[in-house]
Amino acid sequence: MASSKKLISREEWEKRLNNVKIRKEDTNKLVMNFLVTEGYVEAAEKFRMESGTHPDIDLATITDRMAVKKAVQCGNVEDAIEKINDLNPEILDTNPQLFFQLQQQRLIELIRNGKVEEALEFAQEELAPRGEENQSFLEELERTISLLVFEDTSNCPVGELLDISQRLKTATEVNAAVLTSQSHEKDPKLPSLLKMLIWAQNQLDKKAAYPCINDLSNARLEDPTF
Amino acid sequence: MPSATVNKPRPSELLSRLTSAEPEVKVRALREVKNQIIGNRTKKLSFLKLGAVPAVAGILADSIDDVTENNNCNNTNNFLVQSAAALGSFACGFDAGVQAVLDAGAFPNLLRLLANPNEKVVDAVARALRMIYQSKLAPKYDFLQQKNMEFLISLLNSEKETVSGLGASIITRSCETNLEQKALFDAGILRKLNSLLEGGSLSQRDASLESLATVFRNNPEVISKFAGPEIGRPLSSIIDLAKDRYPRTRLLACMCLIVIRNASPHFLQDIGIKTKLIHILLELLDDPGQVGDEAPFAFSSLIAQKEDLQKLALEANAIDKFHHHIKKGSLHPRRYEGILLALADMCSKLESCRSKFLSLQVLNLVADALTDYNAGVRAAACICLKSVTRSIKNLSAGYFMNETIVIPLVQLFLDPSTSVQVAALGATSNIVVDFTTRKSIFVQCGGMKQLVQLAKSMESSVRSNALWALKNFVFQADNRLKEGVFSELTASLLSSLIRDPEPSVQEQALALVRNLVDGCINLIEFVFAEDGLILGAIGRQLQCASKAEIGIQGMYALCNVASGNEFHREAVMQLLFTQMGDKNQSFVVKFLQSNDSQLRTATVWTIVNLTCPSSPGAPCRLEKLRNAGIVSQIKNMVNDPCVDVKLRVRTVLGQSMAFGDN
């Protein structure tokens, strides 16, 4: 079948690319937005000094937020909760889903450390009421409790709860909640831009053959193939 | 090393540490209490019961004294922040907590602390106050006092989000009357809120939208002043926010626009905005959180009582979308209730909507909701049923009189919640207007007996709605059914209901009698049972009828009695002429002169039946009526503006001429 796609050579493509003007300040803002949202304080501070770009958030608040995120990532959930409450007591008071997730993480840490009796006591005193207050948590609660039933937790159906990835998941949620409470967007813009790039290329693929970027990490143009 | 919970002090132990002499112990205990209650409703309740709130409020008060005496700043600030945060958490979404905080006298202290120089203190205090103002129990803010208005303006002008947010929440909670709305407008508050809409942060925008909606509610004057040409086109900023990236902002913007639409016929009436609002709200249903829970309520406020919007929503597949969401199951009760009420509004007027509803088999899902553990959901399911059962086509086909619906519905008659009972009765009232021979199903599942029981309820709304359902049940029912109802009710109960203290109950009781005696002549004997208890009650009630509707139903009941035999007609005559006190005028003349055309009609109909030429006693009765001035009154009504009255008047006069009257 004859292709009705237009062919664009590398030369022509690069010529067109060069014609697109992007302001340095805009790219700087994107970088700063990324550093700030993800919490790279020192990098943000250095970047500010070098480029003169103003962060859209007070860098001091980033330190607090990162302390919370780190505490969750290390499994120090109780410490994380205290820190969040010092930052803004409203966050956990108005976000039952997040609060439940943090308490669930506490239970997981107790189970991980083999503190079965304490885990049961904690589940009864702290988690069961959450299930009473909100039925949608019951299923997740049951999943977590069932960890106690299995001797070999690494092979049980809910074993993924003990994975470090669970901590990271919770840490991301916490980070997002803190950012939102500070009226800042919880997602950095850069990944969205990259998504849009991929989407645009997918759309163009239907109509043309052109040098495209297949590896986002090096953004190298690869020659068009038929 | 991951931490674990070790050596946690008991709540009572913590509380005693709150009164410790050592500041270190005290502040640590305070912080611990705060951390235990945040997010934890159960703990809030248990600490509350132990008296934690007065203890914490006391610490706040003491710390204020320390501030004034300039004692140890850092420590004091810490106490202030922690105690304010704890109080705020007690008040967060927890009415018992709000009440406790107010009772402990913390409110004035919190207000004073808004002027504190320390930022963290102000933040904590502003948050606590905002939690209080989110509750219905918050003290009423008097906007009409000058210094209060100035204080509010200073709050809104603050750079701090927490403080301006507090200002907005005070407006949202306390602004109620048109006078207050106007005062806020005159003080320039709306302009300030508008600037927060356009230039503020996410939370400021959301807070502004809520406050604006409160000030606009039912106040077309303020709306037109706001939307007027001087301020540019502020409505457009709200419309833009309806397309914002954040779902909560979209919802609040829609709610604000709906308030404006409903209050003022001049704004937002074009089909474009109507369609947009419908689509945005339906799309918000997909949000898994609170926004999605509240979206159906906003949808209801948009379409309720408005056929044009219901039609547009039908075309936008609203019913399909609601059906899709209910089918998913395990809904948050608030969302479930909202969707059911939205469906009720959709089907309230248009047969096309009801057809769509029934064709999608949504009825089964609604029947399931009748047994839900949440009272709000049960009531909403009943209200939805009431709307759908207005479909005469399907009622006639006996579609609803089946066990899947009737049995759970009848069970709700015994529901612990009055509002559920009343809602169930409302749905029943429609369902029992069944034109097939299947009314007996209702009797079989004990429904009729239950209705009679409910007619004896302590709640007047339950009594009147039960009677309404019975009235519809006996409407054109066969004799056997009617006799069953009457023997269950008994004459003494029915007559006491006719004489009930509540007018709405009186009206329904009289209407029930009207339907009972309608039709077969044997049924008229009901009103004569036990020495004419019911007839007597009707007569007494008509003499002191407090509203037209009572007169209407009573007269139609008498009219039906007078359609019987001579004995019946004579009994009615006697009733019409019983004097009460020094009144020379029979209530008949009063009714004939009423402004209410239905009442006039009913009364003339009764006279028609009393003077029917074929009955031997007619001339005599006519004479009596003439002597009482009733005939001449009727003569004056030859040109009555109401056609029904005019026609019946002619019948009476025609009949009177048959007896040689001029």
C-alpha cells in the first residue's frame, strides 16, 4: 500500500526547529518549578543564584516539606504525622484518605518489625475507628490486617504492602497534600510537557515521517524510517 | 530505624499533665493531645468527654495574659500556637467540638489573638476560627454594625491567606438576609471578593466563590449591581472558573452561577450557559472525592422545577450517567442521596424523563436503596419513587404495585426517622392510585393497616401524609376495599382526625371521607355510624374552617352525601343550618362569597344535589334555602368569573324554576 505520509528530512526538520523561539526565562521557570515541587532545596537555591529565577514558593517551606517526605520514606510515620501537623493541622483533619493511608503505613511498619501484639493493639485502637467512620476504608483495612495471618509475608497475596514502594506511594501523596495546602500545584510541569511531546509525535506519526525523539533522556533526533 | 508506638500515655494521664506546673511537661502534653485528635474523630470525642476542651482553652487564656505581661515570648507563642491548633482541630467538622470550644469561652480570645504580631500564632488562630465558622453553631456575625464591617474588611484585606480565608468564611456562614447582603455590597466587599477571584490563590478563589454565592442568594438587586457595567464583566470571571483545572473550583463556580440564575431572570439564561452547566456538573460526578459527592446536589439546584433544563439534561444523557454511577455500587451515602434526589428532580415533571428512567431499569436500583442503612438515602429513594410514580401511563398499567416496591416501602412506615416515614408516605400516595385491580396487594402486605396506625402518629406531618395516602388508596376503589379501610379506621378515629388541631390533617381527613362515600350509596352510611359522629365532625369543622382547602373538601364530602337518598339530604340540610353562637349566617353563604373559586364550586354543587328535582323533599329544602338568603346569593353569581361556578349556578336556578320560582 502506498504511503500517503509526507516525508520530512532531518535538514528540513532541524531548520524548522531552529525557527522556534523559546525564551530562556520560560525554560528556567520550568526547571525551577520542577526543583521546587520535587523538593530539591539546595539545587533550587543554587539555581536561583545562578539564573536569577525566582522560585514561586518560599524555599524555607520546602525544607519542612522534605523533612516530612523523608520521614515517611524511612518509615518514621509517627514523626511524619507530627511534622505535618506542625506545618498545617488542617491537612490531616480534612483529608481522611491521607490520614488513613499514614496510619495504615504505621501498621505496616509494626508488622514489618515483627511487633505483632502492638500491631494488633494499634489496629484495634486506631485503624478500626477509621473503618467505622468511613466504610470505604474497610476493604483496605482488611487487606492490611491480613498481613498478620501469613507467616511468609514475602509470598502472600498482600505482600506488596510491605514493599518499599508502598512507603514511596504514601510519601508522594503526603508531598502532594502539603503542596496543595500551600496553594501550589502538586505536579511539576515538566513531565506534563514531555507527555504532550509524546502525544504530539503520536499524532504526527499518522501523517508524516520525520526525525522523532524516541529516548526522552537524551532527546536525540532519530532519522525517519519508512 | 522505623519508629513504633511505645509508652503512650493514657488520655486521662495526658489531661492531668495539661495542668502541670512545669511548662515543658505542659507543652508536650498539649502537643500530644493535638496530634492525637487531628484526623481522629473518635479521639476527639473521647478527649471531649474527659473535659479536654476547657483545659486547653484555659491554657490559651493564660498564655494571652503572659503575652500582655511580656513573659518569655518563645514559650508563650508555642503555647498559643499549640492550644489554638488543638481547639481548631476539636472544632474541625465536629459540632460537639465546636460547641465545647464556644462553651469554654475561647471564642473572644481567639478573635483578640488575630492581632498578635507572631505569624504562626495568627495562622493557627485564623484556622481555628475558620473551623468554627464552618459550623452551623458559629456565633452570628452582625454585619450591620459599623465596627464589625470594618473588622471584616480588615480581614479580607490581609496578606495572609488564612486570615482572608477567615473573612470569607464569616460571610459564607453568617450572611443571611437581603439587608445584610446589601450592607456587604455597599461596603465594597464584593469588589474585594472579585479581586480575590481574579488575582488570588487557589484557596482564596474557592473561598471567594462561596462567599459571593452567599451574598447573591435570592437577591436580584445585588446581582445586577455587581454584574453591572461599572465593574467590567465580573460574571465572566466566574464563568471562566467553571472551566478551571481544579474540580472543586469548577463545582463552586457552577454553584455560584446557579445561585445567580435562580435569583435573577436577567442573567445566564441563554441556552449556551445552561448546556455548559449541565455538562460540567455531570462530568464532576466522575470525581471520586467530596466534589463528586456534592455535584448531584448542585445539579438538583440547577434543574429543580425547571422543565427546560430538565429537557436539556435529558438530552445530555443525565439519567444514563446517574444510572451508571448508582450501578457501580458502594457509594458514599452523601453521593448516593444526591444522585437519587437528582433523579427525583429529573422525573418530577416530564414524562419523557420518567420513560427513560424506567426503560433503563433504574427502578430496581432505587428499590434497593429503600433498605439502605443510611436514613438520608432511604428518604431520597422514596422521593425519587414519588416523582417516577407520577407517570399516569405506568400507574394505569399497574407497573408499580408489585412486591419489590411495596413491601420495602411499607416497612419504611415504621422507620425511626420521621422524614423517611413522610417520604415513604408520599411515594405510597402515588402508588396506591392504581387503576388496576391490584390494590389488594397493598392490603395483603399490611400496608393499609400500617397507614391507619400512622394516622395516629404524634407527628402531624406523618398523620396528614398517612391520610393523604389513604385518601388516594380509596379513590375509586371497590366497596370491599373501602369497607375494609373504614372498619380499620373506625368512625371515632376519623371524626377526631377531622377535628385534629392541625389544618393539614383536617383537610386530608375530610378529603378521605369525600373519597370514601363517593360512588355507592351504601358507603354513605359511614358518616352516620355511631350516631353520626363523622357527619357531626364535618359540620363543626366547616363552621370554623381556617382555610379554603378545608371548606372545599368538607363541602365535597357533603355533596357526595347529598347524592344519596332523602334521609341523607335532610341530614345535610340540618348540618348547613346549625347555628353557632350569634352567627346569623350559615357558613354556606360565607363559602359562596369566598374568593376561592373551588370553594364556591363545591358549595354550589352541594346545593345542586340538595335541590335535585327528582327528590320529593326538594321543594321544601329549596324554601329553606330561599329563606336563608342562599338562593338570592346564588342568583348574584350568575356571572361568576369561574366557568364551573357559572354552570352549576345555572343548574341550581334551573332546578329552582322547576318549582315555580321566578
